[in-house]
Amino acid sequence: MRRLRTPLLVLLLLTGGLLPQSLAAQNPESAVSAQPSVVLKGIPFSMAVTGPDGTPWSVVNSAGRTLASGMIGDGGPLTDDGTTAINGLIVEDRAELPLTVTVGSTETSVEPTVTTGIFSILPPLVAVLIALLFREVISAILAGIWLGALAVAGFNPIEGTWRVLDTFIVPAIADASHASIIAFSLMLGGLVGLVSRNGGTGGVVKAVIPFASTPQRGKVATALAGLAIFFDDYANTLIVGNTMRPITDRLRISREKLAYLVDSTAAPVAAIVPISTWVGYEITLIDGGLQAAAVGASAEVTAQLTQSSAFAVFLQTIPYLFYPLLALAFVLLTSMMNRDFGPMAGAEARAARGDGLHRVGAQLTTDTESEAMRGKPGAPERWWNAAIPILVTIFVVLAGLWQTGSASAGPGASLMDVFGGADPFAPLLWGSFSGCLTAVLLSVGQRILSMKEAIDAFLGGMRAMMVAMTVLTLAWALGAVTEAIGTASYLTTLLEGNLALELLPVLVFITAAAMAFATGTSWTTMAILVPLVIPLAVNLSVSGTGALDYSILLGSISSVLAGAIFGDHCSPISDTTVLSSTAAACDHVDHVRTQLPYAVVVGVVAMVLGDIGTAYGIPPWVALVAGVAILAGFIRLVGRPVPPVEGAVEPA
């Protein structure tokens, strides 16, 4: 094999465009430690240079104009090795390249691809349109990834194809947090395979059916289960969906409806309840934004910003989180009223008639039809064989969050600080692994399954998750594409310019929603916008007397958080959207098509009554009550009653 390397390398060099960018860009003498692959015309971008403190640096375009200059360490090095960020660089035309970056006596030529801001939103839009038109998600996301990789490769189609693999898909799998989510999901799939095979799932169905005896009660029970697991959205989605699916199947509740119930409770409840993996992250962002806004502000404004902790500010934003709160209300309203509209109404009518829990030809993200996902013939249907492993999973996750959070927050920390500082991934792995071990011990200990049968059931459950893991990996890769081509930077420019103060919260909501929709991640959206929006809101809302309009500030902060969740709910490349389809064993595109109208209706009410209404003086509680009343009236007027179900079906 070693003899083949030199001729192969020569062949790659001769073919030029086939050489991977990661190899072609290597330059051990370069002082540029980070540079963009793509820059957008007129949109600021950044790079980083490394050198000894006090070393002069400059960035000069091809016409000889200096774009930026300074000294290493100006404003403080980002890392111990003297890496300094260069921000605010702008290129208006391809003719300005290459850029010459000089650090001391070292010169580096930087020549990224230059394209327009409009192009940066094409990859996610193309993926969404293809998925919705052809109802096939894997090829749709691949098309979006390839389009973005094409720009990264300088619009060389052959090299762009290679970048799909080596620059985006493989790193998406190799990322430690992504690998943790994949492992957690696969182990929960294995757990589902075990409790299905040992008869535990059938026992749960028999135990719960007397209480959830109608589709209406089954939907309400699913929604309440979603509200109960508030500490993490991933755990919420996979545990609730997999636990409730056999019950909702028996009650002829469509897979699309189950996916909606799971998806529309997971992130909203995790983002609102102070004891969750979300809230600690949000508070950290708010604290940084408040500190940035206080720099250069008047003494009066600084006092207003610093008189409350970031946690207190977060608590004050909760009444302004109109979309998450109304989304939870809408889940309960549609469940209790047993009415639906749009594509969801068709899906529910189909399931109620007995024409299928999912449409004919659906590409299910989880294979519930496999042998491994069915009970072993003759296995006793004991509910505790499923309940105990799931409860062990939840307990170990909570204990792990407490352990890692306590170590991070230190002694004497509050419960919120502990959960906010917890590792959001390792406890999920510990919990799912503990649940699987418990299920194996119960199955083998009661002689329901042999050890070989238990391992086969575990592996079968994991195999049933492979389509979902493929979609999830591609969604992450597409998110990386949008980061590489500057989609978020382009959308952030929507907040710039002269803004009417009262319209700031709704414009922030729309921008956050667009960013989360295009990138598929609410956390990244919050990380980008919260530090930007807080200083902007402070600057715009300071009156002539120097007083700060605190309601505008709270509304703007909450609009970032709420808009990110709204965009996440609408996006087919969101990880929680993919995991909801996975847990519900639903066609992913069908889940997006049926949930989208629900999210849009709630989002419009949240914007009109919440973001705009409160900016013009409506108290938040009035906006929330009015919003719930309007949503209830909308369901009554537009929604169609779900047809009655005669008899029942066995879980699919």
C-alpha cells in the first residue's frame, strides 16, 4: 500500500481540482490561523492571525488598499499563543482578491470564494423546496450540501463533490457533541428494541389504555408527558415519542400528529423551565449581552443594566416568550378539542378511518415493522419491563446533570446554576446505557430472552434508527454549510439600519426565525443574535431623558429565544425536528408539512399580539390570554373534528 501513495499524490496534483482543499491550503509558514472559505459581497467577515504580542499585522487588497491593520494582542489575544481576531473585513468585488495578510515579515495570500448574500440562503432553501416537492429528504439535503460545497470549492463542481464528504459530512459525524447525540439515539433505539421484544411495550399499552382510552385522551396524555420531561429537549423527544407511540398507534392517532405533539413540547418547555440544559446556556448569553451593552453607556443606563442578574432578566423575559408559551397552549388546545386543520386534518382522518397510521409510500425514519421491534411470541406483557428501564434512564440522566453541574457550578450553587452548568451530553449517554443494561438484566433474569436474543433485539433496535441517523448527520452537515457560506451573517444584516423602536421585537423575532430555519439550530442562532440584539435594543430604547425602555429590552431578548424555537420548528434540517420524526416513526417530510401550518399560525399570533402588541403597551399577560383565546377560536372555526374511531388497531 505504501508504494501506491506517491503515484496517487502525483495524480491528484496533476488533476488540480481533485485535490482536497484541506491539503491544498496547508502552509506551515502562514501566520493566518483561521480564514473564511467564502465571503459575501458587502458583508463583514473575520479571520485570525497568530504571532508574538506587539507584532504588526495588516490586510491589503489587490488594489493596494489597506482593509485593516493593528498589533497582535490589540484588545487581548484570543488564545495563549497570541491569536488575534480581525473583524469587520469587507470585500465588495471579486477583483479585490487576493488579500495579502502580513504579520511581521510573513506574508500570506488569502483568496476565498466571493459570492452574493442571496446565494448564502440558497442551500437551505433548495433543500427545503426539494424535500417538500418530492417528499424525499435525503437527496434534498444532499442537494443543499452540494450547492454550498460548490461555493466553498470555488464553484468547481468536481472539487465541490469531494467537499461534501471530507469537509462537511465526515466532520459532522466526528464532532464530539454530534457523536454523543448519535450514540444516545442509537442506544435508545436499542432500548426500544429490547422492551418491545420482551413484551414490556405491550404491557405498557395494556396498562395505559384504560386511562388513555380515546384518541383525545391519548393526545392529552402525550402532551402532558412532554411537559413532564422538561430538563432536556433531546431526552424529551426520544423518550416521550418512543414510549407513547405504541399507545397512539393503538388509538389510531397518526404518526404525523404524534411527531407534532413531541416536537412542539420538547424545545418550548426546555427553554422556559429554569431547571434545564437550555436555560443555563441562555443566561450565559444574556449576561454577555448585558455586559457588552453597559460598555460606553451612561451611568444611569449602566445602573439599570447591572441592578439585576442575568438570571433575573431571564425570569422577566418568560412572560414575553410568546411563541413557546402559545405553542404549548396550542398543543393542549388541539388535543383537548380533538380538531385539526390543513394536512394534519387529512392525516388524522386517514388514521381514524383505518387507512394507515402513515401515508402509503412514506419513508419512515424508524423501522417499526422489523422483527426486532415486535414482541417475542409467548413473552409475558408486563408493563414494568418497559417502565423500569425508562425510569432508570431518566433518573441517571437527572443524576448525571446534577453531578456534572455541581462540579461546574461549585459548592453552594442554586439548583438552576447546577443544571445550567451541567454537561448536556454525557448524562444522556450514561442514562441510555443504564436503561439498556437494566432492560437486558430484566429480560434475561426473567428468562424471557436469552442473552443472544437480548443482544439481537438491542442491535435490531439500533438498526431501525439508521435512516434517522443518516438524515440527522446530513442536517448537521447542511448546518455547517450555512456557517461556511455566511448565511447567518447575511441574515443578521436585516437588523441593521434605521428601525422603529416598537417594531424591534418583531423584527428580531423574524430574523431569529429565518436564521434558525436556514441553519437548523436554535442554539447557534441565539449565540449569534443575543450579544448583538441586547446592545442594539439598549441603544435604540434609551429616551431623551436617559431612561431605558425596559419592556423593549425584555421583548427583544425574548424575541431571539422565541424566534429561534419557531424557526427550529419550521426547519426540516433541525436536529430536534429530525429526532421527533425518529421517535414517532414518521416520514420526516410529512412531519414538516403537517407541523408547519400549526407553527405559522402560532407564530403569527405571537408576533401580532405579543411582539408588536406589547411594544405598543399591551401587558404581556393580556397578550397571552388573548392569544390563547384567538387560537382556540381559530381551531373551532377552521379545524375539523377528527372522525370517531371504531375499534382499535394493534401497534405497528
